[in-house]
Amino acid sequence: MDVTRFLCLVCLFNLHYLIVQGSEIENKKLQTYIVHVEQPDVGVLGQSDGADVESWHKSFLPFTTASSETRPRMLYSYKNVISGFAARLTEEEVQVMSKKKGFISARPQRILRTQTTHTPRFLGLNLDLGLWKESNFGKGVIIGVLDTGVLLNHPSFSDEGMPPPPAKWKGRCEFTACNNKIIGARSFNIDGNTTGGTGPQPPNDVDGHGTHTASTAAGRFVNYADVLGNAKGTAVGMAPLAHLAIYKVCFGEDCGDGNILAALDAAIEDGVDVVSISIGDVAGPFFKDNIAISGFAAMQKGIFVSCSAGNSGPSNTTLSNEAPWLLTVGASTVDRKIVATAKLGNGEEFDGESVFQPNDFPSTLLPLVYAGVNGKQESALCAEGSLKDVDVKGKVVLCERGGGIARIAKGQEVKDAGGAAMILMNDETNGFSVEADAHVLPATHVSNAAGVKIKAYINSTAVPTATVLFRGTIIGEPSAPSVSSFSSRGPSFASPGILKPDIIGPGVNILAAWPFPLNNNTNSTSTFNFNIMSGTSMSCPHLSGIAALLKSSHPPWSPAAIKSAMMTSTDLFNIGGKPIVDEKLQPADVFAIGAGHVNPSRANNPGLIYDIQPDDYIPYLCGLGYKDEEVGILAHKSVKCSEKPSIPEGQLNYPSFSIKLGPSQTYTRTVTNVGEANSSYEVVVIAPSGVDVIVKPSTLCFSELNQKTTYSVTFTRVESAYKSGEFTQGYIKWVSDKYFVRSPIAARFE
């Protein structure tokens, strides 16, 4: 055998070995990992530009990932949000990588989940005066929306009369063409994990969630909007002249946090001013939470980040997105109801809600049956296929909420089984929180109290009867705003010393743009589509749009200043003049409403603000007991906590207080005057029961704008019947001739 032939055989053998080895790796369990590494040494890489950063990141990958595989393993090389990258790796490869110099940590990607014709008026936004006029409707501000994409040609996103993007805009459009309203649109799903491996997709919205949230934040004025003939009016978002930048990170309900990191990395580079994220997951330490990590990077660049609080209420400690540099938004009702009344054979009537309101449903009484009459729980819940042995044909069927079964799906089961209509009753947990849905048959969603009475009626007579009366849209519900049962509650898991949620805003039965017709779209006169949805996903973009208005009205304000203005100016009472209530119709506590319900007009002129600079969070993070490298992941730089005095959570200059009451403790706050130059404020203290609260000084005096002054608050436990672990609440309010600046207090007894 000659030398040439021998070398060829060796090469073929080596090539076969690499192909087999690559195939074996592909057959192993590849996962998407988020890898944190030290920042590249400029001395080694020369100029630390994007190409060099990516080369540095690739240096951590195993050799085979670059030589023998068809699908790339490196998915994202991040430039702004973290020092690190996302890659498809095996557990064994991560173990090898962890031994390389510069490696910090690696964790598998988490899959997160997605969480109006009347709300502007309900929030006091008027065409010719107030915040809309003073902020020029958000003109010139760019809102980045991370969600399921968008329907570009919906009239809510018309660019008629819109100015071109600001000169700072650097983003790009992955549609054929964007416009002056939607100035950029991109899709982030390189690994294809969240689409079953099908790879990248365009930023078209095939779900609806993203179109709804984007139009809630900044949709244009659209006349003659309605949903199935109800809630008629002019649809408009909070900041109708703001620009939108769309970042598709969710495919269905799945939103990989590697994609979220990449989208925020791009949004920072693109030049957005506000980011809206109606996405979340269970809370954990901030250095493991990629929304918290990337949100910190955005905040460092002066970008305001608004996030949904989560839909896991009403239990306590169920929040998502708890970091203090994020605005955490809970959900409340508006004063519009789309009423559908359950009328019983004994004459009793119970108001509920439904978007689907057929004109031809008879008002005559029909037989009424409880779905769980057979004693089976799945039948009571109207689960799929559960009514096959229940006689529901031609009857009104009482179904119970819950069981992980969608409300509309319960109606589908009733319809499939031949039922004429559905009464959906709440479980005890959801109490009086009902929602208007586009049901597939005549239906109404009633409270638990109403459902219990309907059950009692069924059991009281041999021939129970009922019907559903459709009464349409009613404005002026005096109990609004109230907190929805689904809205997640505090206290914070990751940082109990920071009161969360921060605020509540409209998130129940919100009308906004929709990409396709609803199944029952027979009554609508619109030539375009809208839908009514509920969730903290809906409340978040309301606050994102309001943040854009405040940014337009006050360009120098930092993200913390905007948040402070919102939180210290809230409403604590409903439009009927009574305290805001929860799903039980009891006064809502601070873990449900945070600082209260947003009042945009007052937020535009708050008098005083509590400001926080990015580096102010570092002593706070050190005080949480995080290691240097964990703080560094968040701060995006090397941090040595031993060289900086750490602070307790209560010492962060936050516009609220969350206190553990053991020994007496004192905290300080610094306020900045943004009201009138010559002004003074007197303190009003509503102390939590069982707590003595001393504020020094009791008067704050200012002689110029942007002047800062500091006060202290001492919290001391006094004799009371409260037991360890119980909470009580109150507030501190600074009052001048023109302003009030209120900070809520939550106190937990140790």
C-alpha cells in the first residue's frame, strides 16, 4: 500500500469517526443552556467588539460543536444583557466546560408562559387636557413588546399621521415592510425548541396575545370597535402616538428565556425607551431569573421595564417578576360589565358576564341540570367527554369552574353533549371574580355565592328550570376597580423586604386588537377584529403605555423616578368611594394591590419622587446574601461585596416599606422635589396595627426644584394580639397644599 493511499484511508477513517461522534452527541440529550462567563479580557482579544465577544463565547464550546454537526450549537451570543451565551449542550459537555477559565455558571433554559374601548376614560385620560395632552400621547417614545408577535396590518397599528422613528432607532424589520407605528419587528427562536424544532419563524402573531398587548400599550384610535356586538366604542391604547418595536419570543404559550434574553439584548441595542413583558414564571433568586437579569441591564441604560405579576392568585407568595428594578403589575377590574343574567324558575336572578350575547336565545325557562348530578367530579367540572352519561340535551347546564379546564372548553363540552346553555359557577377560591368570555353557546359566568344558591334551588325542586337573559354592556359598576382573583399576590419570595406587587391596573375583560375572527362573530359590525381578554398580561401593557406617557412628559426621569411617580399617586378607593376590594368583596390588602390602583394624571405631577441609581442596587443585592459572582451576573460587572457596605432590603430607596418586626428598626428615604420650587410637606402616618411608627423630621421643606432631602422612619412593635407570621398594614403620606405622596407599609410580626 503506497503512502498516498494510506493517508486517504486515515482521513476517511477520521472523517467517519467525527461523523459518528457527532451523531452520537446529537442522539444524547441536548438542552439549551444559558451560560454565564467572565467578560473577555481586552488585552487578549484586542478590541472587545461584538465579533471578539462571540469568539470568546465560542471558545467555551466543545470542539465537535464546530466541526461535525449540521445544526449550530451556539444560539445567541449576548452583548448587553449578560456576559454569556445560549447553546445546545449535553450535561457532560457542561461539566467539561465548567473547568475552563472564565466559566461562571450554566443552567438549562426555562420555559416561561404568557400571562381597550373604555379603560382610557376609566383611567381619566382625556383628549383635550391632562396627561394625554401634556405628553403629546407618547409621541417619540419607543415601546418594545416581548410577546407572541403582531398582526401588522390591523388598524390599531396604522401609521397615518405618525412621525418617523427617532434618529436613535437602530432596529430592523423582519416583515416585508414595517411602518411609522410598528417601526421594528423581529423573531427570536433560533433553536426551534418552542416550536417543536421547526426553527425560526417570522414575527406574525398566530396566537393573538401579542397583538392584544401591543395595542393595549400603544394602539391608535379605532372607531366602531366591538367584540361580538358588545363593548362598542373607540378602541385606543395608553400611548397612541408612541412607536412600537415587536420582539416575538413566545410560540404558543412557550417563551424560552434564552429567546427573552436575546430579545432584550436587541431591544437595548435598538434604542427602546420602555419594555413591556407580559410573561412570567415562578419566582426564584434574581441571579437565576433571566427577566430580572436582562431587566437590570435595560434599567442601567435608562429603559423602563414593566412586567406582569402573574396569574396564580389569590394565594400569597405567588408572584412573578419580583425584582425591585422591574415594575410588577397586578390586575384589577374596570367599571364596564357585559351582563348575562341567570334567571331561575323560582324568580331569582343572578348577574354574571359573557361576551357572546345571542339575540335569538329564548327568555322562556328551560330544564336546568347540575353537571355533577352523577356524582363524578369530572362531570361537575364539565371536562371533555364527561357529560356523555348525563342527560343535558336541550337543558341549561350548571358547571363548576376549575380543574385546569378552560372556561370556554367547558361550554364546548356542554354544547357537544347537546346542552342548550351553560351557567358557569365560580369555586370558593375565585369568589366574586367573574370574566366575560366569547363562549361557544349561550352562557353566563356567575359568582360562587350565586352558584351555591343555584345548586340549592336545583336540590329544592323536582323540576328545576332556568334561562339566560342577555342584557349587554353596562358602564358604571361602583365596585370598580377591584382586584381579580387570578392576580398573583405578595409577599415577595425572592426579597420579602420589598413590597410587591408594586401597583394594579386594568386587567379584566380588556378589549384590544385581535388577529382573527372569533368563532361566534355574528353580531359584530366591525370589519376588523378585537377580543376581550383577562390577565396580568393585560394590566402590564396598560402600565407600559402609561410609562411611555410619563417618559414623553418628563424625558430626564429615570426608570425608578417613573415607577415612584406611579406608586405614590395611586387610588385606594373605588369609584363608589369605598376601599378597593378583592375577590371575596373584602378590603384588598397590600399584597394584592401594592401601592394601589394607577392614577395616570396624578402620576404625571407627583410632587416628590424616590429615585434609585443603578449602582444603588448593588449594596442591596449584597445584603440579600448573594455571592460576588451572583451579584456580578446582575450588575454586569465584577463586584466584591466585602469592599462595599451592604444594606438591608428596607434601606433601598423604594417608595414602599415591607418590614419584619422583631427589634426596633430605622430606615431612611431620600425624596427629590419635582413639584413646586418653594413647598413644604407635613407627614401623615397611618401606623399598622401593633406598630409604632416615628418619622423624623415631620416636615420637609424645599426651596428649589430637584432639591433632595432625607427623612428617617423607625418601626417598633407594641403590645398587640398579633402572632408570629401575621401581617398588618398602614402607610406614610407626605402632604403639601397641592400634592400627596403616599408609601404603603406592610409589617410582619416575628
